[in-house]
Amino acid sequence: MIKVGVNGYGTIGKRVADAVRAQPDMTLVGVAKTRPNYEAEAAVRKGYPLYAAIPERSDRFRRAGIDLAGEVDDLVIGSDVIVDTTPSGIGAENRALYEQYDTPAIFQGGESADVADVSFNARASYEAAEGADFVRVVSCNTTGLSRLLAPLREEYGVEKARVTLIRRGGDPGQVDRGPINDILPDPVTVPSHHGPDVNTIFPDLDIDTVGVKVPATLMHLHSVNVTLGESPDADDVKALLDAESRLFLVPDEARIDGTGKLKEFAMDTGRPRGDLWENCIWEESISTVGDDLYLFQSIHQESDVIPENVDAIRAIAGRESRADSMATTDERLGVGLESLFRGPRQRVVPADD
Ligand code: NAD
């Protein structure tokens, strides 16, 4: 069993902890938190051992009636791999702690690429992370673009990718984020940071990205144009993308017209927290004009990186091949959303024990 600790128990950390607990080859050693808030209570209710992320604050947990299993150093010492899910910039500060105890660590996309030896997307760069000490799972948007571009590159070659990212202003719980009534070029300069971040996965890819921020919390929407090395039919592209477990082609018959109904679909079908781990690509949007491919895809920012973190743990531990790890992760979480309108595969919820 791979012993996994999660440092930082917020939006990403709590999902990673649940995903680790669902894996047959992993044990969740515990989670480190800075304060005894509602998320700490939820962790206790789930039976997750809780560690004080900031040792001087241990008393706050005791005063709140929450028993601690130890301090963050104990969590790092007791883990084979740490998943650092602290806010952007804190992960880089924590790296020295992991080095001190020779514990390999996984950082998140809010950190700059040089925090780790390798940037990670399971579909595209699993092998590069095998046996590495420090790995960075790229951001939600970069994850979504990497998953889409990997099969396109392999099948047709990509001459140039141009993507407009229409980004949610904040996560549902982020009350200090915006805009609340505006549409912002963000950044107003071109390219946005996303293109260079995709280049940490595909260094030779020609990609330009621009960003817009809108008053929404549910998901991001990407307007994608890829100039391919060939001129395939749209149906061929649909078949190619449909074969990828982490790409969900949203069928026209489902009458899902936007991210609101996508989230409703996830909740109605029993997904934990209404999470959508897959890229959601509107099937009808997949169009080709000569060698140009166009499509819209939505990315659930809070959850698409979760399967990737699980695979990164196995890559670091050197236990499984890419295909085996992705298959196990998908099976245990229930990744591979398919509409009932599309045949027999209908897995939408986690596998039973
Ligand atoms: P978050 O604020 O929801 O959670 C971070 C947690 O870490 C909070 O509970 C915070 O109290 C805790 N924390 C703060 N300082 C700490 C410390 N020193 N030690 C331990 N814990 C500490 O943030 P998040 O959205 O989960 O983001 C975490 C990382 O994941 C960032 O790098 C972010 O860029 C990346 N990411 C976020 C999203 C998203 O949409 N939320 C998507 C992909 C990647």
C-alpha cells in the first residue's frame, strides 16, 4: 500500500483525500489543516486523521474539541508521498519540509513549474514522472487542454492550437472573487499564461491562448480551434475523442445547453459534490473546416485534476504503468461519464467496494 498524506484540506485537498481513500493500493495517512473550521469537522466525520499544518495553532483544534493525530511533520514522516494542496505559493514554501524528510511530493497548478522536476498530466506525461521526487499536477485548464490535445497530436499532428478560455470568476465558496457583473479580458495581454503552461506538458506545441473572466462559479468554457496535420471528418474526430475515458462528449439529445445543466446532470446522477472529472465537450460543436478543428469544452475546475493527482501518486511510487494506473483510478472513482443516449456504458458514480 502507498501511504499518502494530504497537506492543505480545501477545494482540491478534500477531493484528493476522498479519491485516495477509494484506491485499492493506497492508504490515507491523514490530512493537515490550518484551522478547525467546517472542513476540519467534515474530515473528522469521515474518520480522516487530522494533523496541525501550523504547529503553533494546535491548541485551537483542542479548544474546538478536535483531536489531532499530530503535527504536519509527523504526517510527512509517516507518508510515502505527500500531496500538497495548499494555496498557490505555499507549496513552494513547503518543499523544504518534504526534502527534510526525503518524502516525495506532488504540487498543484497554482505553483510555478520550477517547483517540481516534472509537470504532470496522466494521459500525456505519466512516464516522465515515474520515480520523480517532485511532480506538479498542472492546473485545471492545462489538464483539460492536455487531455484534448494528446490524442489529436497522436492521430493527426497539431500544427497550431488557438484557445479562448472563458474562466469562472471563482469557486462557489470564494466570496472574495469576481467579477460579479462584468466581462474582463484577463489578462488583457496575449498570450495568457495557459499556453506556456500547456508547453510544460508539450514543449514543442505551437499554442496561443487568451483569457476572459466572467461572473460564474460553476465551470470554465474553452473555445478551441486546432489546425491539424490532416483534414479529418468531424465524425472521425468525434470517434477519436469518444474513445478517451476522461473526455465526455455531451450528446445533443441530453439537452444540456451549458455548464448549469452539466452540473445538474452530475448531481442528478449521484456524482460526489456534483464533480465532473472529465472534460465535457459539446458533441455538436465538433466541426472541421479543412484542417481546422473547432469545438467547445467545459472544465470543472474543482475536480478535473483529481484523477491526475491519483495517477501522479502511482507514477512517483513507480508501481503501475500509465494505462493500468488510469484504468484503476477511473474504475475506483467512476470516471468515464457517458450519457444513457450512447449505448451500454453508463458509469457515473464510484465503484462499490
Ligand atoms: P483552497 O484555498 O480551497 O484550499 C487550500 C487549503 O490549504 C485551505 O484549507 C487553507 O486553509 C490551507 N492552507 C493554507 N496555508 C496552509 C499551510 N501552510 N499548510 C497547510 N494548509 C494550508 O485552495 P484550492 O482551490 O484547493 O487550491 C489549492 C491548489 O490547487 C492551488 O495551487 C490551486 O491553484 C490549485 N488548483 C485549484 C483549482 C480550483 O479551481 N480550486 C483547480 C486546479 C488547481
